[in-house]
Amino acid sequence: MKTATRRQFLTSAIVGGVAVANLPLVSCTSGEKRAFSAEELKARYDKLDHALQQPVFKKELFPDPVIIETVELLENNNIYICRVRSKDGAEGISVAHPTISMLIPIFLRTTRSFFIGQDARELDLMMEKFFLYNSNFRLNGLAIGVPLATIEFAILDMMGKIANKSAVQLIGEVHNPEVGVYVATEYRDAPLERHIELVQREVAQFDVDALKIRVGYMIGTKDIHYAGIPGKAEKLIPMIRELYGDKWTLYADANGYYDADGAIRIGRILEEYDYAFYEEPVMYYHFEDIKKVSDALTIPVSNGEQDQNLYNFRWLLANDGLDIVEPDTYYTGGFIRSMRVALMAKAMGKTCVTHMSDGGLGFLYNTLFFSAVPNPTTHTEFKGFRTNVPYECPTAPMKVVNGKVKAPTGPGLGVVIDPDFIEKLQEVRR
């Protein structure tokens, strides 16, 4: 079979440590658990801190300053574009995540002004200083991550065009020129038979042999009394395996629906049917519960799409509470911060999958970033090529072939947005 157990994702134990919580600190190796000593835990934290301190953006590619002169948010028919220009006339463009419509005041009044006048070569430092100041004292989560990522993408597009390098080459190396994908299906609130029908219909659109199902159901409903469909997950898990057979790689996402005991119960069913990872079994910020679930199961546990705090990832990795990190490049605040998450995981012998934001050019940005990840899982998330932005990608067809998507190699973000579409945009000034 293609899938792997948690044991196969873990490397031998890394020594080190200072305890930071009153938890039994354990490591899983070859199915056995043992407590970390204080010295072992300290060494683990030291290794993670070293990974966090490594430069990501390749400043050395730019001998001369690139001063950011303007940062604009442009809009037409609820489509938002960020345009960055330097004093020397270089330009970069990114497509914002749809939630930017709710975050316009943050973009205009907080985020934009921080970048104007800065030397774009200092992108590592800008991302660190801006996020730390605003998340600690002003804003947090998606509210600051999405505006920050939108500007970072545009800066990477501009800098890539200056250096004639792909954004991937500005933040690392092309480790994965072709990116394996799984189709992330939804339908969490649909009755069982309808759910399976919809999964089949969606997956059949693409040349893939991997998919993810939802096994948690409460997110996305306004019914305050909603408690899921009793027994649905327990039936869905084996039915999907039977439908697609042993040669397919299957994943499951609980969207934080369960408490620890419930998550462990569902996780054991996933193990029985050889699912490859278990995403967000409990709420993403319930770190002790994540660790409890991870310790109890052999299926690899992933977490992180909703988490923008690098130190949350740091704790989970140091305490061996997580097998796979899962940053979202929009929500986490861009490629650089997402790469720091991946590098921390690499330092602990763990892997990285990326969550795909649906909307704008999320599929493109996800493909670019995952191609640079040095410790990737077999597949990353894919929700199709839906977009309302007219674009061309000269170096990659943006289609799934044999379960993979070719990563663009052109300068910057690797796409050309229709100039006529750009002309219709108006600057947002409110």
C-alpha cells in the first residue's frame, strides 16, 4: 500500500530540553513512548530555534537596495489585487484571498504603511518584525495573516522579476518540480449516500489517486444545536476505502470537531482502514489534546492550517505532539513564515503538507510553495483550479497529470494577469 503509519514518519529521537508545561513529555519511536528529560527537551528547543533563525529570503541575489514606493489594493467586482512598486519602477502583483474584503481597514491602515519606504531585500526581517509587533499587541490570526501574505506575494513577484528568478528560488530550492496532489472534498453536512456520490463526482474530474474526506461536521453551520450526523464518520471511513481500494492514498480531516477521546476513537477506525494522516482531530489550539491524540495513535496527525503563531508549532514539535505541520500560505502570513514552519518540522525529522486556500490564485501559490518545501509529504491539498482572475502561466499548464501539478518556473509568481483586467481595477481608498 502507499500509505504510511506514524512510525514511518518519525526519525530516531533527538536529545535535548527544558520542560515548559506540566505534561508527560514523550517521544514515539518504533511504537514505544518514553519521557524526555529536561536536557533532551532543551536540545530539541535549541534545534527548533536554530531553524527559526535561518534566513529564508535570498537577499544576496540583490546587490542594490529595492525601496518600496507604493503598495496598492485594487478591486473590481469583489476581486482584489495587490500591486507593489519600487522607486526604480519595478512592479509585482498578487491576488488577495477573498477574505481580504473583510480586512480592508487592516490592509490600508496597518499593513501597507509598514512596508512603504522599506528595502525589499530585508523581507525576512520585515515579516518577522511586522508580525510580532502586530500579533502581540494589535491583531492576530487570519486578520493579520491574509493582508501580510497578500503584500509578501506581490513583493516576491516584484523581486523575482528583478532577479529573473522564480519565487521558489527566492525562498529556497526547487525540491519538487512536480507536486503530488490529493483532492480535498467537503460535503460534511450531506447525508452519507449523498456525501459519497458528491465525492465520486468531484474526484472523477481529476487524474489523481489520492483524496481527503471530512470526518468532522460542525464547522460551517449556523445551527447552534447542530451536532453532526450520528455514526456517519464511522460508516464513511470504510466505505470510501472500499470504493477506491488499497492502491489509493486516503486522508481524513476532522476540522477540530472532536474532543480528545472522540478523536482517538475515530483515529483508530482510520488506522484500521489505512488512512495516511488525520488532520485537526481536535481544535487546533488545544495543544495538550493534540498531543494526547497523537500519542495514542499510530496514524500521523497533522495540524496548523488555522495557526499563525510559530511558537505554537514550536511547542508541538518540541514535545513530539505533531507528526505533520500544515501551514496555509495565506493564513500564516506568506511564504517566508510558512517556510519557517516547514524548516522547524524538518529539524525534528517531521514532514510538511500545505493547506490550500480556495479562491483567487490559491492553487498557484500553494503549488509554488510546496515545490520549495524540503520535507514534503507525498501529496498536498488541491481543490481545483477555480478562479475568477484571467491569467496565463507560460511555464506550466496548471492541470493535473498522473496525480501531479507542474510548478511554474517563470520569474516571480510565474503568471501574467490579463492587462485588460488590470486596467478595470480601481484603487481601494476607504
